[in-house]
Amino acid sequence: MRLPTVVAVAIIALPFVSERADALACYVILDRNDAVLYQDAVPPVDMSDSGVLARAELRRQGQFLMMMDADRCPRFVAPTGPSTGPAAVEEIVAGMRSYGGSTAGVRPTGRAATGTR
């Protein structure tokens, strides 16, 4: 084979043999009952040698840290504290992103602006 043919074959084959470039590390902490306590692309504890004690504390609490490659890793942190019931409307709204779109022609009541009432 000539050199240009070899290069063309290599370029065509590259996507099939290379590791996915868009994969990212996803960290998940599970409790004793396999309930997800934490999920994010940011590690929940120091993953270097200086984080040994933090990882040991996870094990002592019966938690399991799992790391995996994923296409996406939606952030989830289980609620802690005295609130064990469903979330209040204020809590849900506080966590929502703003719309960021045009509000032209819409009154603060949410109704479309018209010439008559």
C-alpha cells in the first residue's frame, strides 16, 4: 500500500479504536441499601493520598464510593437534616434556573398582554 492509502485507512479507523473523548468521570456514593447519596463529576472527597481518612470514614459509615466513565453525570446530593418530607415549593423554585428568554408581551401575572381586559 502506498503511504496516502495507509493514512486514509488510519483516519477512517481512528473513531472505532480510540476511547470516547466525551466521556467524563462520574462519582457516586451509595449507602448500605444501595440508595444514591451523591452523584457528580466532582469527587466528593480528596482522591489523593491525603484523602485516605475521608475515604475510610465513608467505609466506616457503610457507604460505597463508585467511580465510572459516563457520557453525562447529572448532579445529585441527597438532602440531609430534619426535613424528611417532600420538598416545599420554595425549595423547588430556589433550585430552578431562570428562564432567560424574552418576556415581551407577558404581564407579571403570566397572562399575555392584550388591548382589552
